[in-house]
Amino acid sequence: MTTNPLKINFAGLKLKNPTVLASGILGYSAESLMSIVEGGAGAVITKSIGAEPRAGYANPTVVQTKCGLVNAMGLPNPGIDAYVQEIRRAKSALSVPLIVSVYGYSAEEYAATARKAAEAGADAVELNVSCPHVKETGSEIGQNPAVLSEVVRKVKAAVHKPVIVKLSPNVTDIVEVAQAAVKAGADALTAVNTVKAMAIDAETALPILSNKHGGLSGPAIKPIALRCVYDICERVKAPVMGCGGITNWRDAVEFYLAGASAVQIGTAMALNGSSIFTTINRGVETYLKKKKFRSVTEIVGLSHRS
Ligand code: RRO
């Protein structure tokens, strides 16, 4: 029997391959998540869900630039009480792990929302402590190791599923934040959320996004994300999902070599469609074969040997 060279165990989640839908892209309905799985994803992450419904910001909420997207959606979501039904539907329809992204305005809110998500069937939760542009949540929590530790501790006490913490690149020392999250009990980390950015229209002479500031994703941030993953993996013993500008198999391989055992794909999926998961996985498989590796796990962190 031939074994699948792409299968991995990520913090207890069994993935048939290490490509994962990043939070925020097509991540609301069971149907859209199913279409991502058909495209070859090994796991999916929902849009971030909070305790209460939120409308999000007024349009424009996304700007396409030459090197990626700048978004300020503003956490639009139906609230966890309305969303549990969708989690149940997605869980029964999906053949891959379902990870629910959770945000809150306090440790208690993160914990209560995460508990409801887990009870509804989430296989893991990803804590969004890194949204760059919504006040009093997101990176205001993830930039402060003491506040972040409190959030992680409360969520771990409330949820008996893997807890993944999604980190912000908009910090002075991401390793310090990663260490705080893991010390507080995080099972795994995602590195990274979007890079704080903006866009201005030369014709109107005004910022384009209604929120003025937003988060940059896509190819421009890949070297930043790669550096974050590498630095974290040098110092922190926890599984890491790489996220930021991964567009093709070579990008994915670079993240595995930096120490990520899985990669999240968001912007490239939005721009190229869900078959990108299969395309990237096939390319990685060919690379492994050519280089005579039996499993993707053999290349995780390999660039740290020098
Ligand atoms: O909804 C958003 O505007 C958003 C979120 Br929650 C996030 O974590 N990162 C981002 O770039 N946008």
C-alpha cells in the first residue's frame, strides 16, 4: 500500500494534506466551505465569529493593489448564537477538519464563543487576536502578551479541542507574543494575519477604504510572513501554520522549510479559485518525489540546520 506523502497530524488534527483555507475568505456557509474542500483543501477555517452580530464597515471594504489586497471588512458576522446552526451543517457535510475562527472583546467573551463553537462541532478553534483595524479586539489583544495569555488561558479552560492562536505581524517582537501564547496553553500558532496598510485615490485625494486603514494580504507580505514563521520556529516548540501570500507550490515549500507544518491560503484562493489547493499540493508532491523525501514532514523546518 502506498502512503500519502502529504498527510500530517497538526496539533491532533488529522489532515490529508497541509493546505488550509485561511479565515475570512468564503468562510461563512457550509456550501462555500464544501466547495473549498472539493478544491483540495486539507482543512477549512471560518470567518471570525464573535459573541454578537456585527455589520462590518461600509463599502469600500476591499482594494486590489498590484501586490495584493487591502481589506477592512470590519469583522462582519452573524454572531455565534446564529452561527452554531451553520457549524453543525458544515460539520456533518465536510470530510476534513472544521476550524472556527473566534474573536472577542474580553477573555470571557473569547472563551464563551469558543465553547459554543466547539459544542456545535468545531474540530478546533483559531483565536483571532490579530485583526489590524477593529478597535478593542484583534491586534489590541495580540500585541499585549499579558492580555493574550489571559485570553488563551480562559479559552483553554472552556474548550477541550485544539486552540490555535493567529498572530499579528504588526508587533515589535512576534517571538515574544508566540512564546506567551504557548506558555498560556496554545496548542498551535498561525503566522500571520494581514499587515496594517492603506490605499489613497489620486483622483479624489481621499483614502479608498471607508475605514481608511486596512490589512494587506497577498504576495507582498510573503517574505514578512516567512520571516515570522522562521523566527517563531527557531524559538518556540509548537506547530505553526504559515499564512501570508502563499500562491504556488514553491511558496508552500518555503514555508514548510521555514518550519510551518501546514499553510493557509486566502488571497490566492480569492483571486484564482478553489482548485489552487490541489494545484499547490500536486506541486509539493512532485518536489518531494524529485528530492527523494517520503513525506512532507521530512522538510518541515529543514532550513534551520545551517
Ligand atoms: O474582518 C476584517 O476586516 C479582517 C479581519 Br477579522 C482580520 O483578522 N484580518 C483582516 O485583514 N481583516
